[in-house]
Amino acid sequence: MDHFWIVLTVLAALLQAIRTAAQRDLNKHLSTLATTYVRSLFGLPVLALYLAVVLAATGERLPTFNFPFLAYTFVGAMAQVLATSLLI
């Protein structure tokens, strides 16, 4: 059980490769930006579930939505969109 992380890492790499191949295939039918949007849209429920589990497990609350938080979030989101577009 000490080396279970190896199995998870290999599985994650395999799933990442499959997802990237599927996105490139989807890009034949849609624009790059639309393909990026589809990736983000399908990832949103997974992110929401992960956030709920982390908040429940740690007992923490959501951070305060102030200007610096929203600015960093916006910059991070735009970097993710750009990186995904370049990947596709």
C-alpha cells in the first residue's frame, strides 16, 4: 500500500492522454475556444464535488470574496484557458 501512489500516477497520466486525444478529435468539429469551453464545462461538476469534500473534511469555509481573491482567480482562470487552447 506504500506505493499505491505509483498506480494512481500512471492511471492519471493515462486518463490525461485519453482526454487530450478526445479534445483534439473534438477540435476537428468545433473551434479551439469551444473545445476549451467543453473541457471546462465538463470539469466543473468534478471541481464542485472536490471542493465540497475538502471543505467537509477540513471544516473550513469558503474564502472571502474580496478584490485580491477575485483578481488572482481571474488571472488563474485565464491562464488555464490559454494553456488549454495551446494544448489543443
